[in-house]
Amino acid sequence: MKEDCATGMSTSQGCTDDMAVVESFTEALKQRIGVDRFRMWFVQGVTFAIDCSSPDVDSTKRGIVVQVRSAFALDRIRKNYLRELRGAALAALGSSLDVRFVLETPSATQTTLLLEDVPTSIEAVSAIVSPIAQEIGGQLMTAGEPTTSLAIPPTPKANKDRVEGTSNRSRRSGARSIGNVISEPTPTRRRAKPTQVPNGSPSVASSMDPASSGGAAAGASVSPKDLKSGMTMPEFITGSCNQLAHAAATMVCQAPGTASPLFLFGSTGVGKTHLLYAIAEQFRRYHRMRTVMVLTAEQFTNDFITSVSATGLPAFRRRYREVDALLVDDVQFLESKRATLREMLFTVETLAAAGRPLIFTANQSPSEISGLSRELAGRMAGGLVCPMQPLDTNTRKQLLLRLINKSCPLAWPEETVNEINTMLGGDARMSSGVVNLVGMLQRMYQRMPTMSEIRQFGGEMLRSQTPTVTLAAIERAVCETFGLQQTSLRESKQTRSITEPRMLAMYLSRQLTSAAFNEISRHYNQKSHTSAILAAKKVEQWIETGKPLGRGPSAMSARQALDRIESILRAS
């Protein structure tokens, strides 16, 4: 018999002061490994107990029993934290004792359910399984698998089939998804051939009745209609800033195996997530893909950590490596997370070998994301890498007009549209915020507000399309482009990795600001103004000859570097 004495702890009944010993052990362990690691490995599925099975055992010779519900977690804890556990036991018990590990099995009270009490309907099984699935991150637990909160007893084959077949039955009764998996129910009739997407921009609404696609996916925030509402291919506005990315997305929608992986990168608000979910919608509707996994890199990381500390990796790997398509947003979140990067690499290799489509987005290209492993960056760049620039004036105006028609009760005068358009940057979210503000002012005043009223309430959101460029802004943009520290360009180093970006910065400082050569030279700690003059002439020669700057996969021509720097300045 055991009685609870602390969160995740237990002591043997009859042992005096065991509660204080366990609490002392817990605090000592937290101090040795840190609170974050303690929460990851020792909060769920791990129980500590005082080893006092014999009443004759001296209190100074008793040890700590670590009971773990997952064999994988037990192996990792024993391998990585045995020394810390022994140290904590020494601090708690006052003597150097070994720590004993036990793989916990369901107790007798957990396996005494009568057969007549076993649920015999899908609804009853779902009522039991759903809370568990929510607790462990959306993973549906089947009968016979160890869980962290419930032990399902052995059942007759008929009842076991009902439990294990719940996911398959749910596909026949309606679409199902876990996390952001968009699933299509199995149609009752003969499966039709995939519909060919017409050339140009694919259209979901006009070419297919939503009812004919098998219905919306069930579950919260996973229906293709509800998931990122409005992010479809017809709603995406194209222009010179995103023409290449849109063409690549259209090609992938027509032939999912083409140019996979597809990697889209650009600053915030340029439409990366919109295209990601639009592609997922096309996969589901036109190509009848039953499981299209759409998630962020943060969700992938959190699911991986939960699986390591709770259910183990086999179920996690099945969940991600048996999908029809994998689409991951914000890949830069994976920076320097070695275990997650390794798991993502193996997942990408498995799906690529099976010919499954892979789509990724990030704020930088794969080779520019610091902390991304070379192997994974190479895999992600092995298909097609497409940049997306901040919205240009024409694209931004089209977006404004569409948002005005959707959100504003009154039409805008043409001059107001043009003036607001010139005051916005390249972030589409900023345009949406300004339109929502004007729509609210229209409802408040019962008329179209004046520009002074719009500036009064929305001045913080409005800014000039060509903001004043300073020497410091150019320096930051150049350092960001070449992955340098903020103060690198002012140092006296004469290596190519520093001198070439410094020359570009001095050239742009002369082109985009009114600073004199003397002022530019002083800003970059150069001895004479002739340094800025020579830099300007040198960069002009680089542009004419197409000289490559940088080395390895991050190398680019002078013109490409200038375009990227100016793009960063426009978006800043």
C-alpha cells in the first residue's frame, strides 16, 4: 500500500517522516538538474518511493525507488540523470545509496473492471478516450498502450476491436484529424480520379462544390473551411513581389511531387502562411489526400518533447511519417534544437523517399538560418527555394481594395485609398489593421472619416512607404544580410567577410542618404573619406561584372545582396 505525500511522489505506509524525506529529495533533485528538466522528465509518468520494504531496515540505509511508466523514459533517465538522483538521495537520506529503477505496471485495482462494464459503443469509448487525447497533446490512445493517466484493462477481442477500430470508424462516419492534420473521410462510393487543376491560379470555390469533397474535417480548428479561414489560392493576391512563389505554389498544386521540398521565405506579412494553407487546401480537395499535416515548427517541437517524456517516439514517428503531405511553418524556430532537428531530418528523409510533398516556410532561406543543421538545410533546399518580398505598391493597393469591400460598410474615396497606400509598408497585416480601424471609425461617425481623424487614431500604424533611411539602419540591414554582428562593420578587421559588406554599406549610404563621404567614413571608423569614395566605385564594378560575395551556399552576387538589403530596409 502507498499513500500520496507530494505531487508525483509516494511513500510506504508505516515509515515515519517519509514525506519529509521525499520532499527533501525532490527539492535536491530540482536544484541539481533545474526546474525545466525536472518538469520535462519527472513530473509525468514518474513516481518516487522510499525503499523501506523491511521494518528492520535502518532509516540511514533506505534508498529511493524510481518508478517509471515508460520504458523509453526509464532508459533515458537512468542514462542521463543517475548521478543527480544519487546526489539528491544522499542529500535527503544522509548516506550514499544506490537508486533503484522500476518499470511501473498497472495495479490490480486498475485491471478489475468487469467485462459488462466495458463500453460497447463508439460514443462510450470516445467519452473515455477524448480527455486522455486532449491531455497528451491530441494523440489518440488505443487499447493495450500504456498511458499516463488511465490503464485500460484487457478486453475480449470483440471489444478490443471496437476500441482499436475507433479511428477507422470515425473516418467512415466523418473526417478526423489530430492537431492540424486535415483528414478526408473515406467516401462510400468508388474513389474518383484526382481532378486536374487548370493552368494559372487554381480555384477551389468555383471548380468544386465543398459538399463533394467529402465534408469538412471534424474537430476544433481543423476543418479546411475554418482552418486559417480565407487562406485559399483564389484569395492570394499576386504581384512582382511574390510572383515566383505563387508560380511555384501553383505548380506544386498541379503536381504535388514536383520540386519537393518547396521552401518559401521572406519577412513577416508577405503571405507565406497564406500560401502554405492554400496549398494544403488544394492537396485535400483536388488530390484527395486523406492526411495533410499543417503545423508550425513550435508545435512539432512541443509534440516531440511530450512524446519523449510520456508516450515514447514510435507513436510520434508514425504520426508524422505516415502522412500524405507535411507542411511546416516558421522553420526558424528549430534553431539549435539538436534533438528536434535530428527528428525533423529523419522525418523529411522518410517522406522524401516515399515521394510525399514537403512544404516549408521561414523568415530566411535554409542556408541563412543560424543553428539549422547542414544536413537538414541541404534537404530543405534540395527542391525549390522561393523568396517573397514585401508587398509592392500595386499589390498593396489590390489588397486594400479587397479588405475594404469585406470590412468597411462605406466605400473609400479614391484619393484616400491612394494616400493610405503610400503610407503603408510591405506588411499585409498592417494593411488589414488600418482597414479595420477605418471601418470602426465609419461605424462610429456614421460617415467616412477624414485623413486627420485617421491619423489621430491610427498614426502609429501609418508610416511612409519610403521611410527615412539612416546610416545605422543600413548598417543593421547589411549585417542581417550577411549574418554579422551589429558592430562588425566598424571593426578594423580586413578579412573579406568584413570588408566586402562594409563597402556595400558605404555604397548604399551614399546612394540612399544625404550623408557626405566624410560622414560615411567616420561612421564606419575609416581614416579618410577616400575609403568611402573607393568603396562606391568598387561596388559599381561588382554590379557590372556580377562579382559573387560571400562563400559557400550563402554566396550571392552584388546585385542580389543589394536587392536583399533594400528589401530589409523597406520592411523595417
